[in-house]
Amino acid sequence: MALTVASIGFSQSQIEGSVSNLSQNKITNLEMVVTVDSAKDIENTFKVEDIEKILKETKENEVITFSLICNGSMMSNEKKSTITYKIKGNSSEPEEFLTLVTKLRKSAIEYYEN
């Protein structure tokens, strides 16, 4: 089964050794990573609409990254083959980013079907 992980970087200011109020922090980076073992996992694990919902929650001009790690079959050296698809964009251009996510998803499904 696949696991989705989102990692968010925060900018925090220190005031006399204490961390400031969370409301004063800002998201500076959003990275989404999905690991799958089959085309069915891709279809069941994430949809472009899921990514779109996440993008709607981000502020303007944030760096966003999406990675899809596809685990393949066992190779002759007894290690699993893998392929990683990765795209990087900006939250100020959500349509372009979603277009790339759509292409990435399609390519990953084709990887398993071939």
C-alpha cells in the first residue's frame, strides 16, 4: 500500500530563547511524496483533485514539489527496481503544476502497464 507524506518547512523567529507564536510562522516549502507498488496503487492512492485541494490551501508564491516513487520488480542483483518522477513548481501557477501532475500520473501508470 502507498503512503503519502507532506513535509512543510516553517520559518520561526526566536524571542529570548522561546519559539514565537505559530500564527507568526509561514510555510516556505511544500513537498508531497507518494510511494506505490502498482498502477492500481496509483489509481487508488492519489487523484489530481487531491493535489488541487492541497494547492488551494497554500499561499501565493510558495515552492511546491511532488514526487512519485514507483517500486518495480526484483532485479538480478536482488534489489527492487524503482523509478522516481519529480516535479517542482510554484503555488502562484497552480494550473501548470496540476497539468504536470496529470502527465506524471499517466506516465507512472504506463510504467507499470509495460
